[in-house]
Amino acid sequence: MARYHRHFGLERDPFLDTADPFFYCELGALAKARTRLSASVDASRGMTVVLGEPGTGKTSLCAALEQELLSDDAIVLGKILDPTFASDTEFLVAVGKVFGLALPPRSSAALKNALKNFLFESAILEKRTLVLIIDEAQNLSDANLEALRMLLNYQVPAKKLLNILLFGQSELALRIEARGNLADRVDGWLRLDRLDDGMASALLDYRLTRAGLPPGRAIFSPEAREVLIRAAAGLPRRLTMLAHIAMEEAADRSAPLVLEDHVRSALFARGIELPATPPPAASGAHGSQPHESFFARLFRRFATK
């Protein structure tokens, strides 16, 4: 059976549920976040934390940044996708592994010393920039957060020897802030909010264009687009998932255009109820989210860093 995108004359599937940098679109806070992350790495300033609820684009941002960093031969990149480790020694062994080190399971102190020697050799003698990316960082245990603090102690006057980029959900900020000696080592706090309707529409257009949609041609009817954007509630992951299902539904019915009925079928298939009224528009990089008073205080605290 032909893939649904071919039914609409597209060259690629525009709404695969993967963090493909080919379809990465920097909208709203994403552009600012990527610039800040790159600047922090360039200056070797230590740790930057990216926060956002599920589906706001953290993984896509992480994949795009990873592609950028890998293009620089002076950067050594290590990545941990799910930091659920039973102990700090297990975590430190994993950190060594992503940088190509085969560290035997020893005491925490011995592992930290081995990593310190590696960091000094790579960052100082070889003049390379080391970057550790941790996705789903809210899963880090307290012991592992303490291990990160210790790794951030390794520095020379001009720079940190290890750059740490944490991507996680909002509760990560609460846990870091509770550890004042770790919070003080955070170079920057970045938060990804939900898209407003205009940005959601722009994301749809960008992905369709990248997939080969000719200029001036539409795939979604205006009514289908309005329902799709409203149902997505500003979450890029939900937007692309529903668009994918709606296009499949339209292709299965041999329809030349995705109609509102196809979108509603996608909602039914996923058990998603359409909001009675459109959700409030996002207000930018620090829009309305749970713990807003905490975030306001947090961003004020580090605004001058």
C-alpha cells in the first residue's frame, strides 16, 4: 500500500513521530533556546537547563543541537537518553561510556578521579570542548544530581571542563533549586512554552513545504486546519501526530483534501476531546505554566548571568 504522503503528491512524510532535524522548525522560544545553548557551549560555561512539558519540542531541539555540535570536530559529544541509574557509580560509568571510556565499576571517588583526568586531558591538552547532553533529566536521582555538581567543579580559570545540557520537565527545576549548591552552577534556564495558533499554523506549513508541497497548494481545508490547531492545544508533538492520522484518513478515503471530518476521526482514534474554546495564546518564552511564580523568581535570579 502506498504511503499516504504520496497520495497528496509529497516527496516525504511530513509528520513522522521522530525528531528529524530535516523538519526542525525554530519557532518562538526554540530559536532563543538554541542560540543560548550554542553560546553556552562556545564559552564552556558549564550547565544549561531546558524545561518544558511533554510535547513542547525538547527532543526536537536536542536533536537539532546535536546535529550542529557533531559538525564541529573540536567538540566531543556524549548523550544519555534516559538517566535512570540505580547509583551514582552506575551513572558515572555511563558518563564515561558515552565519551568512549570503558571505566570498570569502582568506587564513586575513583570514577570521579578517572573522569577528571579524562576531562583535563581532552579539554586542556587536546583543546577540545566536551558536551554531555542528558534528555529526560527529571529522572536523575538526587545522588546523580550531586555527581553532576561534582563534575562541574572541574574547571580552569577560563572555562568549565565539561558542558552539561539538561532537557527535562518542570519538576527538574524544583529539584535543582532545592539544591542551592547545584542551582548556583546553572549558567542558564530556558523554558519551552506551547505554541500560539499562528506558530502552530506556521509549523504545519513549514513541514508540508519541506515534504515537497508546491507553493500555493493546500492539503488541509481551512476548517480542518482550525480544528487541528485547536485540538493540538499548542503542543507540537500532538499537532504532528493528529495531522499524520488525519492525512492517513483522507488518503484512505481517496479524498483530495483533508477535511474537518478527517481531523475529527483522528481525534476519535486518539481519544482526544476538542476544547470548547481555543486555549489561551502562549505569551512567549516565559508564558503561563504551572509553578509560574517559581519560574518568575528563578528567571529573575539568573537574568543577569
